[in-house]
Amino acid sequence: MEGTVRTHRYRITIGGGLGRITRQAFEEFRIESNGGQTSLIAELDQAALLGALIRIQSLGIELVGFSRTSREKAD
């Protein structure tokens, strides 16, 4: 399997909502708002997951948690 990049479906949960400009920073994600939290859902490899977490930190957004999910749970 050398050279193969594996992807998984991830749900990243952040505190609060996202404004129009901040939503643009996560346009590759499906965005679901639920009260005081927002979920960012996408199919990511490890590098893209790390990049998303760094983006969240650099924008000063509160990270509530993240998990790998099955396609059925995320859809």
C-alpha cells in the first residue's frame, strides 16, 4: 500500500457559528449549525485533517472535538 493516501469521513465540532467570511475558509466542508455549535464534515486524509485543525486554531475558533465517522452517520 505504499504511496496510497487513505481518506476517512471526519466531523469537526467547533463552538459557535461561522460568519460568511469564515464559512469561505471551510468551503470544502459540509457545514451544519446546531444551536451553539457547528459541525464541519468532510472526507479527509491525515494531512488535510491536520490542516483543518491548524486553520481552526489560527482563526481563533474554539475546537470542541472531532471524530472519524461512517458515511451513514455523517450524512
